[in-house]
Amino acid sequence: MADVVCGVDFIIGTSQMTVSECLQLGRHSVVRLAQTAGSDFDVRVHGVSIAHGEVAVVDDMAAVRISRLTVPSGVGWD
């Protein structure tokens, strides 16, 4: 089971927009997010939040530093 590949999403923020606003998006558009700059973001595996993290830089590449693990409901992790 350790070799199973999972999709992992790093959710830096969320927003709500009307269809009209979405249609107006273009190159260099800026979309405000509900989260404040510098706040932790969600780490999700197949849509389930498993951790929170922050942006880090390793060898000039974007990376994630896990700041807190969360136990999904119904999972019996100790």
C-alpha cells in the first residue's frame, strides 16, 4: 500500500466570484483571497485535509513546510 500514488493539493486560498467576473479574468488579473498573506494553507489528499503548511524555498524551488498535522474524521490515527 505504501506505493499507492495519491493526488496532493496545496490550497493557498479561496475566493468567490460571479461567472461574469470569471469571464473577465485575463493575464495579470489579481484575485483577492479570503486568507491573509502569510497564513498557513491546507494540504489535502484526495480532497481530505491532512495538514497545514507554509511556503518555503529549497534550492530556489517552491516547497512546503508542514506546520501542523490534522487527523481526518473517521481515521483512527494515534
